[in-house]
Amino acid sequence: MKSQTLLMWTKLGLGVFLLSSACSRSPKAEPAILWKSLAAADLNAQQAAQQTKAEQARDGLGKALLAELTAALEQGAVHAITVCSERAPALAEEKSKAFAVRVGRTSLSLRNPDNGAPEWAKQHVGAGQAAPAYFGGAGGEFAALYPIRLMPQCLQCHGKVDDLAPEVRDVLAKNYPQDRATGFAAGDLRGWFWVEVPAKL
Ligand code: HEC
């Protein structure tokens, strides 16, 4: 009798467990990858090919962004803000598809909190060192971080607050109340391009 009761409770418990775990399944798209830091000199042939691919995606996104930003800046910095707020994420998605990777931008001093670093990149980004960094996933995936330095024209929106045009300052304050991306000088490390390359190229 005792053991039957125990069995009943065990079954009930298991049922509740299965039900709750089914209902609380998080919407994560992919399972977490275990990443390990890789030294540039130690990349094997596969990783070297993945590194080339990562650089191509970085260049693709970087050049497209700069071209759109340069064109928009001709009409004034306020006008160009939408290039960074709308075109940057759209281009990142477009280039991710085109190169069959995941590519994006991040920083230690974020303007938009949505641009936070992927989990594997957090430590390196937090350390603020400017050297590129590479990571290998347990399943043969590859990831890279490439530094982004500021050019003079970037300072129209990332320079010292007092040097920004008043209307730029107003739009940034309104749209980015947690903005930490001002006060920079040309040549400063502004952030990183991050790229994740799958095991199969
Ligand atoms: C016209 C204003 C403007 C100019 C010029 C500008 N940025 Fe930005 N930048 C922004 C805005 C606005 C965001 C936030 C974008 C978003 O909402 O995702 C941003 C975000 C970024 C980010 C992503 C990380 C974060 O803080 O959210 C990086 C990296 C960055 N800018 C680098 C640069 C570089 C490098 C240049 C020069 C080539 C530059 N920016 C020029 C306005 C500007």
C-alpha cells in the first residue's frame, strides 16, 4: 500500500515536471555552444578558412555601413542617425544571410543596449583590448572579434557631448536615454564586429 502511494506520487511528480518543462521551454533558437579561446598562430586549416570567411563578412558589413553613413552625412548628422539605428541592424541581417554567418556590432560603451556582445565575446569585449580575438566551438564552429576604431566623421555622434550639434544631442538623448557612446576621440577603440561562422562552410 505504502509503495503504491509512493508510485502514485512519483508518477504525479513526473507528470508535473514534464508539463512544466514543456511549458517553460525558452524560445532560444540554438543550443548553447561551448566556446574556447584560440590563439591566432594556432588556427588549423579549417579555422583559417573560417577566419577568412569571418573577415569577408566583417568587410561586407563595414563597407556597406560606411558607404550609407557617408552618403547620409552629406545631408547632415541628424539625417544620418537613422543609418545607424535602422540600417545597421538591417545590413547586419542582410550580410549574415549573404555570407551564411552571424555578424553584428557591439561595444563596451553601448549606445543601444540591444547591441550587447554575444556570450562568448563578453570577456574579451569587457577587457577593452584592441587585438582581434578568435574562438572555437566544441562542434567545429568558429567565432571572431574585430576591433572598430573611430574615424573623424564618427565624432559627429560619438565625440564629446559639448562638441555635438545641439539637434544631434537632442535626438540621441531622446532615443538613447542610456547612451554611453559619447566622449570619444578619433582613433579610439569604439567597439567590435563579432562574427560566428558555422562548422560547415
Ligand atoms: C549620425 C550619427 C552617427 C555617426 C556619424 C556614427 N554613429 Fe555609431 N551609432 C549611432 C547610433 C544612433 C547608434 C545606435 C544604433 C542602434 O540603435 O543600434 C550607433 C551605434 C554604433 C555602434 C554599435 C554599438 C552601440 O553602441 O550601440 C558602433 C560600434 C558604432 N556606432 C560605431 C561607429 C563608427 C565607427 C562610426 C564612424 C564610422 C560611427 N559609429 C558614426 C550614431 C552615429
